[in-house]
Amino acid sequence: MTTNLDDLVNMKGVMLAFEFTADGTCTSYKNVTREMAAMICRFCAAVTMNFNALASGFTELSEQQWVPQKGWIYVGGIHTVIMGKGGRRGVFAYSADVSIDEVFAALDRSD
């Protein structure tokens, strides 16, 4: 079963959901303004690009497989960012309420 952005924002603790292209162009979003979604997508794309660079370097130096990236998670203050689909689809959530494992698995099922 695939998961769309509507399904994601209906998960416990999730505030908003979004998706973007490799260059950070926002392609879809739910529960957030267009302007805020565009900024979120640009910032998250930058983090995704950094993790891709780190993973490539770690793979080369350690001779262990760190790529392709599946996603990343940031927790700070009362919020959590959970990114899946190679770091290009994600949600912002309330840390106290969200199940990181459930949301990350749902992001992997995204269409």
C-alpha cells in the first residue's frame, strides 16, 4: 500500500508533509503555505545533499556501503523532521507525539 501526503499528515504527531526535486524545488505539500513549503524544501534539499556527499565519502574511504541514501531524521526542541525516499519526501512532526519508525516506514511506501 502506498502512502500519499494526505496519509502522512493524518499520522499521529505529523504537522505537515512535503516533497521536492533534487535541486530543492517543491513539488507538493500539505498543511503549510506555499512560501513556507518552498523554504522548507530548499533547506531540506541542502541537508540531503550534504548527507549524500558524506555517504559517498564514507563509502569510498571505508569500503563499506553507505549509499544510496534512504533518508534522515533531525530532532530538536519540540519538533522532528523525518525524511524518506532518498531524502526528498518528508514531514515535520511534534517529537512527543510522533512514531519515527512508523512515519519513516510510511515515507518508504510513498508513491
